[in-house]
Amino acid sequence: MSNNFDDDEDQYFGSDLARLDLLKIISDHYPEFDGVHPACLTIPMIDQLGFDEMIEDIQGNGLRHSLLRTKDRLLLDGKVRLLACYVVGQEIHVKDDSGIVDPWQQVYRLNLCRRSLTPSQVLQVKSEIEAGAGQ
């Protein structure tokens, strides 16, 4: 598997999670998406060590959980998996979930149940989810 970087200029900064530009990577490399749902952006990124572990897992096992896309073609769940796939050149799998009634609650359920967030992160996400769901 090869990565998606030019030899002369590493425009996406390798696997340095803090410097990867999610929106640019999506617009340049993933026509499956027209952007990122705001609810997806409320979930904090994992730390660099967790990202490195995800990269290693995807390199060894491939992408095991599909990325979730709204009926409007927005990435709803899987932003870190998408970035890890991009870094290692792994093909992505997209699941359309047009049956989602409330994408904000979907993101909340998917991420707060499976992610190790600090109590302050959980409160921040809950606040943003509640504000977003009311829009």
C-alpha cells in the first residue's frame, strides 16, 4: 500500500494529525463526500498516539468500520478513520444512512459510547449537540 504524498512536498504533513486538513483532503481526494456535517466536527480528535495506532491497525487489517454519510453526502461519522485511510492509501468504504432522523443525536450515540472522552469533553460535546440539534 502506498501513501498519498508527493515525494518533493508533503502537502498534508504525513501522519501528523494536528496538521492534516480534513476539509481539503475530502475536497481533493474523496468525491464521495460534499463536506463534513457540523455534528461530526463537534467530536474532539483523538490524540496523536491514538491516531498512530489507528494507522497501524488500518495498515494491518484494512478499514473495518465504514464511514457514515448523510443523504446530503456529508461525512457524519468516521473523520479520523478517513484521515488514517488517506495517510496509508487505504480504500474507504461509505455507508449511506438516509434513514437518520437526527444526525446530531446519531453522532452523539456513536461517539460517546465508543470513545474515551474526558468528562469535560463529554460536557462540551453534549452542549454543542444540543445547540446544533435545535437549529
